[in-house]
Amino acid sequence: MNLFHALDPTHVTYLLVFGAGAVGGLLGLMAFGFLGRPAETRRREAASDGRQAARDARLEALTETMPGVPYEFRVGPDGEQSIAFIGDGATELLGLAPESDGFYERFVEHIPESHRGAFLRSVEEAVTTRSHWRHEVPFDRPDGERIWLLGSAEPDPQEKGALFRGLLLNITERIEEERRREQVIRRVTDAIVEVDAEWCFTLVNDQAEALYGMKEEHLLGRTLWDVFPRTKGTRFEEEYRRVMRSREPVRFEERFGGMGTWFDIQVYPNPDGGLAFYFDDVTKRKEREEQLREREELLRSITENVSEGIYRSTPEEGIVYANSAFVEMFGYESRDELRAADPSTFYADPAEREALYRQEDEQGGLDGVEVQFQRNDGSTFTGLLSTQQVDAPDGNQVYNDGAVTDITERKGRERRLEQTETLFQNAQDALFLIDVRQKDSAASFTYRRVNPVYERKFGYTEEDVRGRSPEEVFGAETAEFLEERLQACKRRREPLDYEEKIPLEEGMAYFRTRLAPVIVDGEVKQIVGTPRDITQRKRREQMLKSRRRKIEALYRATSGLLSVETRDAVPGRIAEVLQEVFDFPLRHVGLVEGEMLVPKETVGEDLSRMPEPKAQPLSEDLVATRAIQAGEAVVVESTGGLENDLDYGTLSTLAGIPIGGHGAVVVGKEAGTFDALDLRLLEVLGGYGTLVLGRLEREERLVQAREEAEEAAQLKSAMLANMSHEVRTPLMSMIGSADLLREDLEEAGLEGEPADMAEQIFRSGQRLRETLDSVLELSRLESGAYTLDDDSAYLDVVVREVAQELNLRAHEKEIQLEVGSPGASVEAGLDETAVRRIVRNLVENAIKFTPEGGKVQVRVEPEDEETALLAVEDTGVGIAEEAREDIFDAFKQESEGLGREYEGSGLGLSIVDRLTTMLGGTIEVESEKGTGTRFAVRLPR
């Protein structure tokens, strides 16, 4: 403890100088010679010498202005002691009357007994030796107050005895201060010693005794250099002697080797010419400071050699330290340049800095907070910030220590890993990852990961395969093939592609697999596999080959059919083609004769039971009559769905293909469905049969037509229908060939002019077929050959299905096709085929005449209990008012001639009008040129 923390320096100074001042005052009085003549003598001499009396009066008056009480103490020849003179101040100071008679005895009585003997001995010694007397003594005033007096006197030898002239001073305050000071000195934790001008110890407090291991009585009177000889020639001696010479205090810290202790030493000059020392043992602090310095050096060395940016800052000074990594991280040339920068510029978002300060104050620091920092050049990076508040060793300062780790690259890796993981998890293809481990000269392979597509495709989860070899997963036979490819990929150190067959639960599947090596430090550590399912492609290839064979066989077989000259020869030739091209268990050909469908050729192979062929009325519910009525192929999935009494035996699935209105071809099998290509080829065959029979009938009708003018209108329709059939049959062959050619080119990956030509042929054939179908349908309507089915139809379902079929066409033109919801099913007792044709023609027409970016809306809703409303509205080119009257006429368009703007036969709306009339409905049109058109068809329910 520092003494000056316990004592007011003013009090210390007073204690040190008070005694010397008092003695100086007394000696000053003696120097004036004031005490040289006692008052009684002066009075006697005054009678004889007036001038001396006046002088004595002036001196007596002067004593009243001096401190203390002057006196004269006389010692007679016989040793008698008495007060010859006492100043008037005795009353105030001592409480005794200033009468010289008996004053000495009264004075001694008021000295406490404990000090009286010492007082009398000091007086006796001065009297005996006729020497200077000085003594401090307590005095009990008559009023009970104890005061301390300093008595001092100088002897003046006389002829008889001696006369001591002196002064009494009140030193009570000084004594009390010294007592308090002594008590403080004894209580303070610092070791305190004092030496006089001769370097002798004069005071040693308890703490100093404990420090030195010596009692005060053993030190008092001995010199500092005797007790501590090892201080000679050290800084201790240098500093002590300098204070002794200069009388200026000093404070320093030094280690005393003799004790192995560090001291904080304060040295003050004493008024008596000596020194006061205050020792504070700071060894532990010094050791802590040394440890702290070593730690700081270690930390400084560490911080300068780490990649993290380390800094220390204070709220007042900002950054006070930053390591080289921090300076470089923020793009500065030096620490001074960094410290001169505004700390707010270190953040990409200055507002984030304030938020971090608040968080730091609340939590006492930050732990790994991601911050977007900004470099000196304005570029940014992502840093991980951690801070803590640290108290300075002296406790007077709080530092904010922080570390910034540049995680920009790590964040980039994390993002790339996340992207890779996302791609791995969301890839459309199956993916697997194989670990490659080298064992001596051979490599082993184990599964590491598979993605969700792989799990679904192969039925193995990641947990099922992780750490297992291909043999453990798939068995030895399949694994051998895979491991050979893995070895080849590892050996070549480049991607490898191959095709393989893998047995799955649903059967044998074909895959084209790509293996790609993952090379780390020059070694193949992993292999990524991508098995792509090509089963469908393989099956398409096989199907294409089968189709090609069937088409070629069909074309060869039908060449004989076209040359048939009689109607009765046609069924036999069709049966030969069925046998040559198709392998259906049931093959049947029947022709219409009057109101009956008469069987002509029937073959049943590999059938345990087959229905007996016999003529049936056209009104009978047969697959053949259904096909004749529909004018297209009809498939019955279950013979039980036919409402007739025939026994079909083991036959389950039947298909009927019309030969125009002349008859039908029926094929069947015991289970399964019919391939779409087979049905298309059968339709081609039926078309050839229709062509031949139609030609034969036309030849007969033409002869009759020349003779009968009244049959001209019917001849026109018949001619139109026959011509449509005449063209449609070879057209179907052309379309089929073009379609196959398109698929072959696509599978071969060929693009450019051949693919464009195949596409053009196919689309042109489709367009021509649609035109022919429309012509044929119109001819049937005009000739009265079109019959309606009165079964119930759900109009909303028909509208949705047609819209779904045409959605691709609308999408290609970037037209928005919308279907309104009626809220409930709209049922009507109408022919579904006719309704479907009406909806399809209106929507196709709207798409055709609506430019890109437009919109077509179609909706059906119950208008009332008896009527349903079908509305088709577009934002197309609209119809001019003068053209609206003719839009329902056959072959009519607003734009006609070679320069017409839109393609089409002009039959769609004519067919819609006729079908609507046949269904008992009405059609209305609203249109504005350049704005759009709305068709409203009302049909009975």
C-alpha cells in the first residue's frame, strides 16, 4: 500500500517540519536578546535609569506578539531552583497565574507522574552541566485538558548560580499528529523506514520488520549500509544518495537480489535531514507482467503467423492493433493506413456494423457471425467474425479483441457442394457413386451413394448399397460385367460408355451407362455412373423393325387386291392379306348384302372355341356393325360388352375395321390389346378393300347414272365420296411411310433437309387426309348416310378432351387455350361423335384464325333445363359483315383464291352447321373484324 493513499501529504509535511520551526522561533527570540534580562531586574533598574525602563517596557510589549511563553529559571548558589520570570501567556497556555513565587512547584505538580521523573532528571542534568536544555513533556491543565509542551532554555552563567532563559511552546497538535502518523505507519501495508542524515535507522514499521525479518530495536541506530551491504553500488544506492543530495522525492521499481524481490520504492526527504522509504513488494505483479509480456510476445508471434485476421480495438481509438493477415485481408498497404481508415468502410453494409455493436454489447462478444466485409478497393468478401471484451491489466481500459476468418472460398465450396448435392438429388437420370480402393495390384469397388432416381429405378436404397460391392448387390453374373467396365474406366482414366441389360422386377431392362472417373492427386478415387434407361428406345427399334416388315408385307399383299375384278373375290383376297401380314387368332371378313352382314371368310387358329359364323342383321350389336356405323376402327376390350346372343368362346378382345359401307374386317384374340400400328394397317387394308369395292360399285353406278338424269345429285355425292376414298387409301400409305421415316431419322439423330422434308410430307399428308375426311363426312351428311346415336353424352367431358388434344397445336402458335368450368356435369341425349366433331371443328377454326399471343376460350354450360350452350370465343382476325352469310356454305372462306391468307378446305363450319341441325340445335355467330369471333351452339338436352 502506498502511504500517500492513507495520509494527506499536507499532514506529512507538517509533521516533518513543525518541530524544527518551533525551535527556530525560540532561538530567534534568544537572538533578539529578549530573554537576557528578567522583568524584576528591569523594574529595579528602571528607577535608577529611566531610559533602561523604557527599553524594558518595549521588550516586554514585544513578548506579547511572540508565540509561546518566555520564562527565566534561576539556580541559586546553594542549588535552589525557582522561576524568576514567567510571561503573561502562562495563564492562557497553562491555566496558571504568571506569579513567579512558587510557579515552578505548581508547574511540576501538573506534569503526569509517568513523565515527571524524566522531566526533573532532564532539568537536573542541564543545571548540573550548565548546558542547553530541551524537553517535551505532557502537562495537565487545571481544567483537566492535557497538552504537550516543548521547553527549551539556554544557560547564562552568573556570579552566584545560573540563569536559564527559555520558552515554552504548545506542541499538542504536533504530538497528536505524530501519534496519528505513527498509528497509520504501523497500520499501512507498505514497509516504511526512516533514516537520519547519517543513514541510521530511526523508524521501522511492522511491515518493514516482517519484510526484513528483523525487529525495530535491532535496526535503530544502525546504518542502512551496514544492514544492507549488498545495496552498495546498485541503483538503490544511486537513487537514495541522489534524494539525500537534491532533497527531491523519487519513485522507482527495482529488483533487490539479496532478497529476490521486486520493490516499488518511494523515497522522500525528511525535515531533519534524513529520508523516509516506502517499500511495496511488487514481485507478484512483476511476475504477472513478465508472464503477460511473454504471453503478448507469444500471441503477437502467433497472430503474425496465422491466416486469420486478428485485431484489437477500443471505442475511443478504434483499431489499436491488427496483424498482417488482417491488414492484407482488407486490402491495405500498412497498419497505419488501416488505422487511419473509417471503420464503417470495413462493412459492405454500414448498418450491419451498428447491429453487430449492439449484439456485442448485449452478449459480451460475438461467436462466429457471418459478415459481408468490404475491402479497400470496394470488393467484398464473407468473413466469420468472433469477438470478446478483455480488461487491460491495470483495469482502466476495456479492449475489444476480434478475429476475422475469410470464408469466401469456403462459402463458394459450400455453394458448389450444395449445387452438386442438389443436382445429384434432383437429376432426372439415375446416378451412383463408386469408391475405388487399391489393394496391392488390384482395385476393389464399393458403392458409396445413389440418388433417388436410382433408388426408384433399381429398387435399392442408399442404405442398401453403401459399402457393398456390385457382386453383393446384383450377383456374380451381372457384377462381373460391371466390374470389367469399372476396371477399364480406372485404367483409361477417362469416361467410358456402354450398353447393358439388367433384370428388374418388371422384366429385362436396357441401359446405356456412362462411367466418369473422379481423379484426386493423380489417382482415381471414385467413379460416377449414370445409367440411362433406353428400354423404350430399344423396344421402339424392335417395333420399328416389326412395323417396317408389316408395312412392306402389306404393300406387297395388297397389290393383288387392287386388281380384283369381281365383288365376290374381294373377301378372299383380304383374308389372304390378313394371313400373310398379321398373326391374329381370329380373322373374319363380312360384306353387307341388303340389311344383313354376311360372313365371307373366317379363319380361327389356336382357338379352343370359336363363334359359328352366320349372317347377322346390320341392327345387331356387333363389333363389325359398330365399325360400319362409325366409319372407323372400333375396338371392344371385352366381348361381354356386346349386346347380342353370340357365343364368342374364349375370345376376349375384338377389333372391327370398316370396308367403307360395304362390310367389315374383324380380328380377335383371347387376351391383350391391339397395337396402334396394326389398327392403322388394318384401316389401310380396309381402305384398299373399300377402294376396290367402291370402284366396282362405281362402275355399275356410272352406267346407271348416264341413263338416269334424275339421279345426278346422288351421283355427285357418290362420286365425291368415291373420289375421297380413292385418294385416301394411297394417302394413308404415304402418311404411314412419312411417319416411319420421321421416327427413323429422329432415332438416327439426323437433322436438316431430310428431316424437314419428311416432316413436310407427313404434315401435308395429314392436312390432305383431314380435308378428305371432311369431304367424306360432308358427302355422308348430304347423302343422308350419316346416322346418329341417341345415347347420353357428357358435354363438359367432351370439351375438356378435345381441348387437351388441341392444346399442343395452340401452344405451338403461342395461343392461350382456356376451358371454362360449368361447375357440374352437363349431360345431354346426343350423339357423342357428332358433338365431338362440332367442338373440334370450332376450336380448330378459332386456333387457325387467331394470331400468336391470342386467346381462345371454350365453355359448355346448362342454359336451362332443356338447352345446353357451347360457346367458342377467340381474339382472332374476325369476320367481315358481308362474309358472315356464306361462312356455313361448303368450300367457302372469307379469303379465297390462290392468294388466300389461311389454309383449309372451307368444310369445317359447313359440317358444324349440318351436324347441329341434325342434333336439333342452332348456331349463332358474333364477330368484329380485327377483334375476334364468338360461336354459340345451343343443343337440346
